[in-house]
Amino acid sequence: MKFTGRVIKGNQIGTKFGIATANLEVGNDLDLEEGVYFVLVRNRVLQNTSSGALFYGSKKTFGGERTIEVHILDLEENLYDQELEIEILKRTRDVEKFKNAEDLFIQIKIDIIKTRKFFIRRDLFEKWNKVSNGDSINMTELLNKKFVQYEKFKKTKKVFVYAPTGFEIPFVQKMCKNFPDKKYFFPKVIEDKLEFYESKFDDLQKGNFGLFEPLNGQRVLPNKEDLIFVPAIAVDKELNRLGRGGGYYDRFLKDVSAWKVSVVPEFAYISKVPIENHDVKIDEVIAMIND
């Protein structure tokens, strides 16, 4: 969905908290559910496209009328009277009423972090779409050669892994085949929690969210001497990880002492991953060069 709006002067409450938003004046025929959205913003004057978060709805916290406001990431220009084209990409949450302005702007800061994460994922998914099947096979083969000399992998008896999606290096099936002396444990979502069960890769079945999961069995928790491969869309230089978006691994990993490692292609080893309070760092990243 797309619509256009002219930037008008608002009450500038957000500016007091260091969060600038552009208030939009649009027609009365906007067919959009109230909520917060990830959006693309095209400026016809500056001839550019930016990423942003859009709020559409009543100002429940301040008791105001319905408003349309957009926060454009990393933009400092004055946009008054300029016309913006908004493209709605995804709805992220409902409009909420908060106790006070401070609580509201804590949530807005969280919305901005989630917006940054959304667009990093979007950018990396586009890069993954350019990775050929041959490239994926090549990275898988190189990884499994690395595992022969990878000390932490050689020493451990239990390996906690996952079934990769189309946006992750598909190394796990080959690893299970090449190193049958290890015990492998795969994740399954049970009542909104991540649990691991021993399984062969070929015995996995499609379950929640279209991911391949093990059948129910005895639940196993990783110990300090174990190795856990953590899925990641991106990892940064400080070992912050951008996951698939559900938060299941972060909730699980906060009490895990096993060595946590993520495998990503070189283009997903980025300078900065936006983090939230609940995000858990990994211990190591293996970044694969995609020739």
C-alpha cells in the first residue's frame, strides 16, 4: 500500500526526547488499520528513499486526535511542506496507551531498534537471493573442512544445531553425515519455548513456522563443554547477533553456558547490529567468504 502526505508542523513532543517525527497531512480516504508500521519513505524533492517507522492512530497516551507520524532513520533535514510518498511494508504492533511520556518514548526507541533490524534483514535477504546454489554448496564444503581442524568441535561430544532456512548456509546436514561420532540435538518450539531433542537430520519433520524440527523425545540442555550453533541473519564485530525475529534463541541462550557460535557469509558479518536488552551475544562467529 502507498499513499502521499504533506509534512506539517506538529506539537514537537518527540523532539524533547531526541526523537524527531514528521507529521503528515493526508486525505480522508486513507484505508489503513491503526498501528505502527515499517515503511519506505520517498521524498520527491530530495529524490531519495529512506527507511522509517510510521505511527497511525489516536494519541491514547496524550488524549489527542488521530495522527500520522513517520520517523525516518538517520534523517536530520527539515521536511516542512514537502510531500512524502509512504510505502507500507509491514505492521509491527497495535497503538497502545502508556502511563506517561517516558514510557511511551521508551517504546518508541524499541520501535526504532526493531525498524533497523527489519531493514537489515530485508537488505540481507536481497543479498541472499543473489547467492547461487553453487555458492551455498561451496560454503558448506569449506565449512566442513574447517570443522576437521576446529578444536571446540573436535573436543565436544554433543552438538546443538538447527535446520537452516533459505537465508542461512546449509552446512548442518553435511556436518551430521561427515561426523557421525557426535550426538546432534535440534530445536523445537514447545509452548513458546525452545527445547532441544536428539535427532538425525533426516528424521526432522516440518513443524512450527515451516521449520524442520525433531520428534518429541527426551529434552536435553547444553552444558559448558557442549557446542551450540546459533542461527543468525547477521553478526557484528562485537558478536551481537541478529536472529530470525522470534526471540526464541535469546530467551533460551540467556542461561546457557555452552560455547555459542554462528556461521554467516561474509556479507552478513556487519559493522553494527542494533540490540535490545534481551539480546544475547554469541562467543564466536565463523564468516565464510562467498567467491
